Amino acid sequence: MSHASPKRIMNRAPKRNVLRLDAALLFVFISLNAGCVTIPPRAAAPQPLTLESHFVSRLPGVNGVIIFVHGVFGDANGTWRNNDTNAYWPELVAKDNDFVSDNVYVVSYPTPLIGHASNIEETAQRVFQQLDDQGLLKYERIYFITHSMGGLIVKRLLDNLDIPSRIADLRRIRAVLLISTPSQGAPIAALATWLSMNPQFKDMKPADFNTFLQSLENNWIRMLLERDRAHADYPQIFCAYETQPTRGFTIVSHVYANTRCDNIPYPMNYNHVQIVKPRDVEHDPYPWAKARLQEADRRSPAATSP
């Protein structure tokens, strides 16, 4: 039997340490850019940091609501704000005349870089209960725009509605946008478990070794098959993914974003952080997302009636 030489064994440790250091730097970078710290442009006026779930716009008599759900390390503000132009995606939607019949709501939940937090299942159940208690799941038209782990939370939320007593609520969800959602997990999440006590990373390990994601995906496919068998229009599911690396790592590639969608997944020329920070209404992801919400609306009989 051959044995590795002491020199070869010693050489392995530095490589592992370099990998851990690279991963640590990546997590700090994502944390700074995804929401934990927002750095506005030098010439821009200071913006208030509202980190709790809140309405960005709320008008009486409005029958639609667009709900934003951030991902790991994110929050209600920084995830959606472009650091170059200070454009805030939920605010762009609120000011868009094509969405005057929709309120805009931003979800926030704890997702620390280092500290303890609820796992994805617990977070999803809490978000579900909060939205339900506030009546957000009773709007006539509901749309979700999600990023990264936020897509997993919303997938679990829809699973909660896929029961006979809540099917009417499920059918009011017209569109779910899954943007760089790790439906099949993410390899970087395995590295993250070395560095963080946040259990959300464990729930995002690659699906081959992750019964949480396997169960979530099975229920997701079952829900959409039931929608098709019932000849129902909603919910419609649209997917997009990043094509650029984040500090040398591709966080959610096409392979790991793979799930059942109602479109050909849309590749965006951004990294995992930039993909949900539109510069303005003319640049992706804004035009793509707007077109998908309007595409979902066109499936409504009311939208096609003379």
C-alpha cells in the first residue's frame, strides 16, 4: 500500500486555507454589496435605510401587489439598490405608470453573515404567516420578484398554498420571478458552512446531498403539474440566472438554477449581486421583469376580453 509523503500532506493544508480565505473574502464582498452595507454615490442625497418589511407604495382601492423577497445576506434596501445610480428597484416599480394598479411591498428577514439565524424552512414559514396576517395573500393579483434564497422561500410559500382550502389564494399569484435562485443548491454553500453559523447555507448545499431541496423541488413540480391538469393559468413561473462570476466564483450557474419554469431561463450578463440592481428602467433586470409580469397578465380572460 502506498502512502502520501509527509511533504505532500503538508502541501495540502495551505491549499485548503487559501480556498477558505477566498470563500471568506467572497462572503464579505457579497455581504457588503447585497444589502448589509449600502454605499450611495458621492453626489446622491442620503437615503433612509428601512430594513424591516414594508410597503414602498400603498394606495387605497388597489387590487394588485408586487412583493420583493431578497436572498442570503440581503435586506429590504441594499439588495435592490444600484450603487452607481442609487436606483431602487421597488421604487422604480412604484413610479412606473404601467403599475399604477399595484402596491409594492418589500420583505425582509434576518440572514447574518456570521451569526445564528432561522433555517430556510423556518424563515419561509414566518414570511408566509406575516404576509398572510397582513392580507397580502388576499390581493386579486399577486406577483413575486425574488433573488437567490428568496426564491426558495417563495417556492415553500406556494407549497403552503397548494392545499384545497387555499387553492383560490394560490391562483391569485399571477407570476413568480426566480432570479438566480439555487433550486439545485450551490457549491459555494458547502464552503459557507465552514465559515458561518447561519444554517441557511446548509439548506442550500447541492441537491444531490440535500433532502430539503429535493423535497421542495418535488413539491414544486407537483404543484405545477396540478395547475396544468386543472387548466389553470396561474401561477406563472419565470426564471433568470447570472452569467458572470462574483469574485471568481459563479454563485448560481444555469445548472444550479434549474427548475420547472414557464419560460426558457433568461441569462443576464451580471454577477450574483448585480443581477437585481437595475441602473434604471431601461436596463435589465427591469425590462425583462416588467415584460414577464405583463406576459402573465395577458393570460387573464379579463385582459383579453373586448
